[in-house]
Amino acid sequence: QVQLVESGGGLVQAGGSLRLSCATSGRTFNNYAMNWFRQAPGKEREFVAGISRSGVSTLYADSVKGRFTISRDNAKNTVYLQMNTLKPEDTAVYYCNASPSLASTVGSWGQGTQVTVSS
């Protein structure tokens, strides 16, 4: 099992930026693809972005493509989500996931971090 702790959420105005971090425990970080999901009130959890074990491959939801960038630092056991040009519809709890593959819900989850975008 991998322990995951997200940070970096907060309140930001539309058009602003935030960078989320997900720190993991253990020495097996680079055995996992890492994903970000989000869940808005009253909605299902949805995939946002994923990055492969090596960091070579990335995948994004259409709704965030061109605005969000996922990256990972295998030396620091940390994955990041840089979010630019934020919109009110990006408001959600963001969750980090360590998984066998991109966009998969299988694996370990963090506790989530709240992102609120005001209009």
C-alpha cells in the first residue's frame, strides 16, 4: 500500500492558478502510474490527469487539456498538478491516486484537497 497526502488546494479567483502536490510514502513510487481525479458536490468522481511510471506518457480529460499539467518527481516521490486559467467549474475536491495504469481507479487514494474557484 502507498500512503498519499495531497496539498496545495485553496480558494482562487477565476483565471488564477494553483499547484497541487501529492506526496507518497514508501520506496515504490516509480512502480505506479499516478492520477488526479476530482469530485464536485453532487457529481461522480471524474478523471482529470494521469502520468505514467516514467513520466513519459500523460493523459488529460478534455475539460482540462491545455490548462492543467501533470508532472512527477520520482526522486521526491511526489506528483504535481499545475492548474492554470481556472474556471468555477473546476471547483471540486481533488484526489491523488497511485494505480497500475493511467486513468484507473484501482489502487491507493489520498484524502483529497479542496479547490474552490470563485467567479
